[in-house]
Amino acid sequence: MQLGFLVDLHLCMGCKGCEIACKVENEVPLSTWRLRVKYIDVGTFPETKRTFTPLRCNHCANAPCERICPVSALHYLENGIVNIDKERCIGCAGCVMACPYGAIYIDPQTQTADKCTYCAHRIASSMMPSCVVACPVEANIFGDLDNPTSNISKYIQQHQGDVQVRKPEKGTDPHHFYVGGGNVQLNPLASSRDEGHNLFNKLTHLPLGGHH
Amino acid sequence: MAHEMIAATNAIVVLDVALPGIVWGWIITMNMWAKSIGTGIVFLTFFLLKKYPEKTGFIRFPAVAISIVFIHIFLFFTVIDLHQMFRFWHIFFYPHLTSAITIGAWMATGFVGLLLAMAYAIYMQKDEALYDKYLGWTVLLAIPVTLYTAGLMAESTARELWQMPTESAQMILAALLAGSATMILLGGNKFDNAVKKDLGLVLGLSAFAAFILYMSEYIFGAMKAEEVAATLAFIKGGEYTILFWIGQMMAFIIPMVLVCMSITKERYYLLKIAAVSALVGLWISKHVWLVIPQLLNMS
Ligand code: SF4
Ligand code: SF4
């Protein structure tokens, strides 16, 4: 079994339901994100269009984060998920340096690495990842890539020619696909990004006690 | 970069999380810098004891003492950079052998053991032959200890600027530069002119070779990948430009000029200025090269 994700960017409307569901399910601390939806405006006014791209760990089959981790805190599960053992992590941040997708962060509360695990704990109980459940338009398609009759395999077959992964040149073999994406959505260097014009960029870590 | 080319593809991120900050900062710079001195002085001790056994015997103890001090500075900064430093022992009990960090930690541990054996041989036993025997093994182990950081940078798939084999060459050159500079300061006027000249040559040539590598990447790196071009933009008019050139001047250009002047005019006191400049400049150069790829947004 090789679990994978596919996001149909034609369907995504940028509601951020997946982002919030992930935050709640995994208790992701303020200022850090396992999954987020990036908004990019394309074109020049008045001919502009807004695109939405959910970004999460790709659970690469050839994962640089797993390779560089000195203590195997990042490890493969049998279903292909790249999981993290936060008790074993020493917080060296090697994985942060290695992941070409910026999918890993150091959790400010536990001081260990963290990232999307495809909700491995839910999958172990035969539930879907929380972001899949939350998406109102079913833009997130999740399933077994080894099974040709799974929804995700059929979706990939039906959209041959329009299925892409992020940064294929890195040789990471991502288990996360996009349909309907372009360079702008999948290549971070294809859009300009001015600090100071983003929401959330002034957020700092709240004190653990909860008072200011 | 497509967003800058035509109006129709002008693309601007309007809502996203903040750019990530620098994760490996000055503590890792200290780590690399101290390690260069700690292993470099071993290379130079081996060279001098082989070439000038009669004239340089007095360096045995101070050289190993300096190496022990700087390798422990390197280990100290390695450990304090961990977000969970009290779990450092996991590297030895749950080792993952594909990781350069694991290999480096093991090699460095063996290296420290040999350095301590050398110190014991020369300080407690006063046994130069035993010291020299250990030295051969220590030099061998100093090579992977010097190189493992380059392996780590190569494994950092997200940082396109850090290429192999360039980083390996830079690590060895940094060790030779730092080792010769430290030896020049250590030996002072106790070395005769032939030894000083050789140390000056090692310093000057390693500075020259490292400078060529930096300039090659500076000029041609951007032609291979847009990520490298975007990274190099931080030192081509970007916020790290001045610091980059201060580093290049102090680490490589000034030492090269001073070494030439000292050798051609036999003014060997200039070597000490070159050595101090090289050591300070090496820290700055390493720091800039460490930090700039981390300023790039990866998603
Ligand atoms: S996307 Fe990044 S964190 Fe996820 S498996 Fe790949 S390299 Fe690791
Ligand atoms: S930060 Fe933790 S998970 Fe990441 S490489 Fe280091 S030990 Fe492994």
C-alpha cells in the first residue's frame, strides 16, 4: 500500500477548511502550519485571477528528510507515510534544511520537528485525514496509489497529462499530486512575494501560559 | 522568474504564511569555523613534523592542545544548536547511517579519542614516537571529520547553493587555511624562515583556491538553476552583499596579498596579520554562505 494525495486545483475555492481542520486535529501551534492554502493573484488589473494551492508534506518515496535524519525520527510506515517520532527527534533541523518543499517546521512547544503525517493516527483507525473530511468541494482525494481501483488511481488515470508534482527535478518522487496546477501554483519562484503584505506574518509565539 | 516577464503572468502571493526564518545561524557558523581550526592544525602538524622534524618538534603539545580546545568548541556549538540538546545521545543509540550527521558524530568522537591519546603520549609519557604514531591515524580521521559537514550540506536537498563536490573542496581548503593561520600564530618567531615560508605558501594557496571556487560559483552558479540565481541575488546587491565581500577580502584577498609580500620581501611578520585576517574572514565567509540559501522561500 502506498497512500497518496491528489488536489484538484480546479475545485479548490480557498476556503481554508482543510487548514483549520488540520490545526484542530493535530493541535498545530500558532505560527506553524502542517497544511496551508496559499493565495496567488495572477495577471494585471483588471485582468486578474486568484489561485488557491493547498500545500502539505508530499510523503516522498525518496525523502531527503528521512535520509538526513540522524536518529530515524523521520521514518516510513508500511503504507508509505513519512511519519515522525517526536520523542526520538533531537531537533537538529537537518530535515528542515533537506525538505525542498518547506514542509517541516520546529514545533515551538515541543522543540522538535513536525509536519503533516497524512493523519497517520486517523488512518490507523480507518478514518480519512481530517483535511479530506473538511473539504466542502472534495478537492482533496486520498487513497492507495498501489490499488488501480482506488479513487486516487482512477483520478490520475482520468486526468493523464494534467497531473503534476512539485519540483519533480529534485528526484524526491512525491506521493502528492496536483491536477489543474501551473508553474505559478507549484513553483515558489514563479510568483513575487513581498514580506509585509501577507496575513499572519507578524504572528509570534504566544507564551505557553496563555497570558501576554 | 515568470512573474517579472509579462503582464499576463504577473503573479503575486497575496495570502500565505510568513517566510521561514534562519534555522541554522551563527551557532552553526561557529561549529564549522572551530572545526576547521581543530582539524586544520592536525594536518599542518603532520606536515611540519614530516618535513622539519628537527625544527618543529616543540609544536607537538601546543598543537594537540589547540586542536582539543577547538574540537570541543565545535562539539559545544553542535550540541547547543540542537533544539533538544539533552537527547544528543540518541545519535549513538538510534543511529541512522544514511545521515551525514550520524557519521560525523561518530567520526568526531573517534577523533577526540585520538587527540586525547596524543596529548597523553606527549604530556604524560613524553613519548614522541607514540605521539607520531597516533598522529598518523588522527590525520586520517581528520579528513572525514572535515568533510562530513560538506556531506550534510549536500544532503540538504532544499539548498541548491550547497553543491558537491564544491563544498568538500571548500571544507578541506578552509581547514588548510585555518590550520596554517593558527600554526603561524602559534609558532610565532620560533619557526625559522623556511618553515614560515612553507606555512605562508599553504595559507596563500588555500586562500587562492577557495577564492577561485567562490568566484566560480558567484559568476556561473546562477546559469544552472533559478534557485541558485535567486540565492546568489542576496550577495549580488542584496542584503548580504557587503558582508560577503568583507568575508572574501579578509579570508582570501588580503591573506594572498600579504603572503606574496612576506615571501617576496622576506617580511614574515606580515604573515601574522594575514593569519588573523584569514581566521576572521573565514568565519564571515562561512556565515554568509550558510545563511543565504535559508532566505529563499521553498513553497
Ligand atoms: S515533502 Fe518534505 S517533509 Fe515531506 S516527505 Fe518529502 S522531503 Fe520529507
Ligand atoms: S530535527 Fe528531528 S526529525 Fe529532523 S532531522 Fe533532526 S532529529 Fe530528525
